[in-house]
Amino acid sequence: MFHGEAVLLNIDLSKLAFAADVKKEAFTLLPKQGFSNENYSFMVADTKYLLRKFKLQDRDRALEYKVQTLAYENGMAAKPLHLDLSQGFMVCDYLEGKHHYVLTREDLSLFAAQLQKLHTLSLKIDSLDLKSLFKSPTPEVQEAFATIDSFPKNTVLCHNDLNPKNCIFLNQTLKFIDWEFAALNDCYFDLASVCVEFDLSPEDEASFLTDYFDTKGWSQEKLEAYKVIYKALCAQWFEENL
């Protein structure tokens, strides 16, 4: 099966009234796929929707749906429409837009504003225990955690997976997709992930952090420590899942 071709999925959408007959039609596998889901588009009348078929089962999809709903209500995510845990899929609005792999200063300002908004949302969920995610932390990772522990915690609702494929830009707006890793975490984790994933220069990094923290000031040392943690987690995840 090739990306972008029409396929027939064995999916029952009868509980989703507007799409009850879609099972008789062809879905289209999107050309760019993530590791946790298979993503398909489908049409109802003139409206396009996204169906995410879950590949990895070690995710709290009910929590993901809850977080995405909250994010949608605050203008930073696609509208979730249906979650079917028994069949392992989710349907939401399809977001038209572009993935930026290099960020302009305007993009960075927009990013900072959206993360400020995300990080003020309130949801009673568990905090992410980063230390427990490492099976065999390296000395560098241990040193990074020691540095982090020397700073006050800034625990907020984080996306925790802000790579370019999960960020969609359109008409001076920025929205995030794939919320399955969302949890309470230190805001520096999201900030560090943006710096790493978009390979920000020191100047752009400083501009981004200054926009985010406004007049509060920020710590380069804490940011660097979280960059070490983020890179190490990514390396471990890819090693385990590829």
C-alpha cells in the first residue's frame, strides 16, 4: 500500500451520525505518517476529516481526546469529533496548513504566544515523571537532572512532542496535532523541544525564550539541561520503536 492511495478500512462509523455511510467509501492514506498512528483523510459532502488509526497501544487515548478537546476550545487544535477505543481510532476535523521546518522570527513569536496559552490551561491529570522514563540514564542525563533539580519547577500542561510534523501553520495561526504525550510537565520541556527540533540558533533561541517569558527572565542553564533530556528521550524512543 502506498501513501496517498485510496484504501478500504474495516472501520464502523455508524455511531458518528454525519459519517455513518463512510464505511462504504474509500479513505486516503496521508503521505506523511507518524510512528504512533496511521492517518487517513475522508470526505463527507464538501468537508474533509481526519481519521487516526492507533498503531501503538501504550497510550491513554481517552486522556488524549480530553486534552485535545480542551486545546481545541482554546484555539490550538483540531476539533475532536469521535473516539472509538474498541476499534482503536479517532476522528477530528482536518487541519489545512503547512509544516514549517525552519522558523522565522514571526513564527517564533507565534509559537511563544501559543505555548503561553497552552501552559495556562488547567486540567487535573498526572505529572510526567521524566526520570522514570530512562532505563539506563547516562552520566550526561544524570547531570542534566541534577541541574534541573536545582531550579524551581514550572509545572504546566505540556504537549511534550513539538516536532515540526505536529505543528501546523496557516494564516498567522499555529495549531498542534497528536496530543497523545500531553501531560503535566515543566514548561522548559516544551521550550527545549522547540529549540532542538527546529535547530534554533542562539539568537533565535534567545528571542523565542524572551517572547515566552516576557519580563520574567529565563535560565539558559535550565534550558540546556532540558535539551539534553529531550534529545536523550528521543534517542531512546526511536531505538525502542524502530
